[in-house]
Amino acid sequence: MTNGKRCMVCKFVGLLVILGAVNWGLVGIFQIDLVEKLLGDMTGAARAVYGVIGVAGVLAILAMVKCCPCTRGTCEKKP
């Protein structure tokens, strides 16, 4: 565990993952895609947002198995 310490990149990735999850929840429940409503249907900007959120998801998966280098020394298990 990181004992609550997170770098700004980790916080930003977490925020993007939450926003992506909320968007997909709205799509699933109400059929409302906020990215599409705000930026248009698969415009360059919308594709960029989806891409950035996708990369954030991959980084979040990696964070589940690897410590953030910014919090070095806080993830190792203590004997």
C-alpha cells in the first residue's frame, strides 16, 4: 500500500478513471454520453478524450501491481 501518499500523476490518473467510469455509467443507465454531448460524435477532440481516459485506465491497472516511483519505500511489505 502507499499509506495514502500519491503523486500528482497518480491523482490525475485516478480522476480520469473516475470520470470515465461515470461516463460509462451514464451511457449504460441513461444512454447519455457526456463526451459526445460536449465534444460531438467522434470528433478529433472526443477521440482524444477517449484515448487519454483509456491510457489512464491502463496506468491504473499497472498501479495495481507496481508501486509508483514517486512513493518509493512506501509499498514494500514490512517483515
